[in-house]
Amino acid sequence: MSCHEIEALRLGLMTVLGVGDESTREHAEKELEGHLEGPIEGLANAETLSEIQRHLDAALVDLEEEVATMNDDDPEFDYTRGRLLEVRNGERAIQRLVTHGESIVDGLGTAHDTLHETFPVEE
């Protein structure tokens, strides 16, 4: 049992944010060997936050379907539901990151406008 969605999300975020060391990346890639297909592959290879959001949404749909088809007496049922909760938490974290990033971009635009209002440029 492994939470491939979370490990793939980590890889994608490492790329998008430019963080993490090579050993962390290698460990994550090793964890995902044989599982890089569909949304998991998309997450692991994502280069933008919008790609991460799109592939994470698809991974959630797949995971929700998996949970819906499991019997509650299946030994993996609780773990799979836990994976679903953590992937949903990851989705909320990505949304916060996007919202915060948009706020920073808007703030920089406001700062730019304020500078031009305070120090008009004569053409």
C-alpha cells in the first residue's frame, strides 16, 4: 500500500516551486516506479500549478471511484479512505497556494500603479 497520489504531488510541486534536493526526488521517483500512468504520471511531471490542479482533480475522481467500489470489510478500505482524505487535503493546500500567488501578483500590480501615481512619468 502506498499513497502514490501524495508522492506524485510532491514531485510536481518540487518542480513547480523549484525546491527539494535530488535525493528526495530520487526517493519519490523510486516509490512511483511502475505506477506512472494517468493522473499519477501527470502529477509527477507537472510543470505548472494549473497542471497540478487538473491532474490532482483526476486523481481524486479515480480514488473516489476506488473507495466507492470497495467493501467496508476490505482490509485496505480504511487506508484507502485515509488516502482520499489526504489527497483532498492536498487539493485544498494547492488551492491556497494558487490563491496566495494570485494575491501576490495583484499586490505587485497595485504597487506598480501606486508608484506611477506617486511619481508620474512624463512622456
